[in-house]
Amino acid sequence: MPTTMSSREFNQDASRAKRAAKSGPVFITDRGQPQHVLLSIEEYQRLVGGRRIVDVLAMPVPETIEFDPPKAVIATRPADFD
């Protein structure tokens, strides 16, 4: 069963949020809009199919990275004090 808490409630009672996450997701709102979801680790692992968080977040590294940014051209002009 999902639980909803405001950011303020979450900041004041994180223990309650963690207890609630054991029985379902906890939606954390900011100005009435859902912004974050707190899940138990078991529920998270079920969602990612048992993969480790490191595997989920890992980004493949290409063999070589070619990056040739354009040179910045900064023009100056005399100050106009009139």
C-alpha cells in the first residue's frame, strides 16, 4: 500500500518513511507534487531484475573519445563613457 508524505514530514520523521517503505512505496511530495519515491531494497531489486545498482548506473566506456570543441572568440570594444 503506497504512502504519501510531504518533504517536510519526511525531513522531520525519516524513520516513519523507512518503516512505511517496508510495506509499499513512499511518495515524497514537494508543494503537493510527487518528487521522489522511497522503496525498500527488496522492492528496488525486484524492479531492476536483481542487478546491482552499480550495474544499472554503469555507463559503457567507448574505446576513444573524440572531442574537439570550437575555440571561443571573444571580441572586446572600448568602453563608452558618454
